[in-house]
Amino acid sequence: NPRILDVGSGYSEIFLFLIQNGVKFTYDAVDISKKSQEDINFYQFDLTSEKDMPFRDNSYDVILLLDVIQNILPRHGERLLGETSRLLNQGGQVIISTRNVFVPPEKDKEHHVC
């Protein structure tokens, strides 16, 4: 089973999606405040901190940064990307998404493929 780290997990919508679709995985969630499901491994962490995230090197197959990177300063983004490199297994994947700032929020849903 792949080990997934969801950075900036919010309400852990990805966790729910994977469960509902029968995906077998191990899931850890990181956010500045707990908004996620009760039955997940949640770690409160401030992405603007100079500390390392509380995980071992090379411990994740997939790291999700979904709508996170645009919300932090560039220097914190650089640090976050360094942390993902430290935490990711060789051959693992980092998935980064961000809202297109050129599309007004009211039209944003029109541009989604799925």
C-alpha cells in the first residue's frame, strides 16, 4: 500500500475520495489546524516554521501539495519543497496543484476537467 502525505490537508477530502473508491493506502495529514477526519493520522504543523516535519527521511511514496504553495511566502515554499525532497522515497511522486490566478473564482469550476 502506498504511503501518502497530504500537506495542507484541510478537511482531508482526498482521504475521503480514496476511501470511497476502495484505494488501499496509508495516509498522514499535515495542516496548521485540525479540520480533518477523526480517524486519520493528523499532525499539526506550521509550514512557515524553520523546523523539519516530524517524519523520517524517505518515508512517503506520494506527497500531495494541493492548493498550498500559493498561500505561503516564496522562502517558505522553497523550504517546503526541500522537505518534500527529504521525505519522498526514491521513485516517489509529488503532486502540486494551485489555483490559476488568471481565472476569476466564479469561473474556476468551468476550467476543471474532472
